[in-house]
Amino acid sequence: MAIEAWFMDETSGEDQRLPRHCNPKEFVSLDYLAELGVLYWRLNPANYENDEELKKIREDRGYNYMDLLDICPEKVADFKEKLKNFYTEHIHADEEIRYCLEGSAYFDVRDKDDRWIRIWIKAGDLIILPAGIYHRFTLDTGDYVKLMRLFVGEPVWTAYNRPQEDHPARKEYIKSMVTEKVGVALEAF
């Protein structure tokens, strides 16, 4: 089954771990996520240590560093504070690459019109968020996810909280979105 994504009800004051669907529900396609620079693969998490497709993705994209992270109340010190920090809207100077091995969680990303899209990742989902995209992370009500984090070179995970319109990664991201819009418009003619 492919990943699920939808526009969020941004007015809801509900628990951040709930789906927060609009009424009616508005699902988002993989193609729309790709237009935003969000990439997706469906892999076999039971075989991640010997997965040839994962190996190829890592080689093709230069992901030479990997670690595993369990996020749950029992394994993360100051769990509620950490989850609150992860849920603060931010960007990174580099891609954020996450492969869900167990459990499930949400990544929220902003689209071109600044609307929130909730992406529900489950075991087997590998997603890449481009550098400069506004996003945030939270667990769902299962309160558990095991993630593989991938990096190019040494791991750098610095969050730059919004606003970051002058950050080089944000400027490059915006530039790529404008370029894609121009390219699509030209193809229409």
C-alpha cells in the first residue's frame, strides 16, 4: 500500500497525534508530493539490512551514514518536550531522509500555498524531504516509531525554526518551485 497524505484541518485544536482530516477529507497524491520535492519509496522493512533497493538508493544519492532511532515514551528522555520540539515548524539545510522500520508517525509539510499536508508513514515507507521545505514531525496515537535516518557524510541535524526566508536552503527550495512552475507552464503551450 502506498503512503497516505492529506490536507490538514488547521483550525482544529485537537491532539497533534490525531489525523486531523479536513471535512470532507482531501487526499494528496504522490505526484503532488513529488511536485513539492517530497520523494517516496515503498521497501521491505523486514529485510532492511540486505535490501538491494535500499542499497541502490543509498549509493545513488550518496547516503553513506545511517543510524536507527526509536521514538516512544519509554526510550526518549523528556519525551513530551522532544515531541513538542519536533512539532515546531522548521527547515534543514540538507534533505531529511527517514525510513520507517516499525510503528508509524506523521511528517507535515507546507505546500506552495502554505497549506499543511500530513504524510502518514508506516513500516516500509521511506521518504525524503527536500532541504528548505517547511515541515514538522509527530507520532500518531500509537506513540511508537522506529526510524532509519540517512545522511550524506557526517550526520548534521540542525533545525531552523520558521521564519527562515533568508536561509540559503529556503531560497534554493523556493527557486526550485518557481522553476518547476515555469517549466510546467511552458510545456502547456
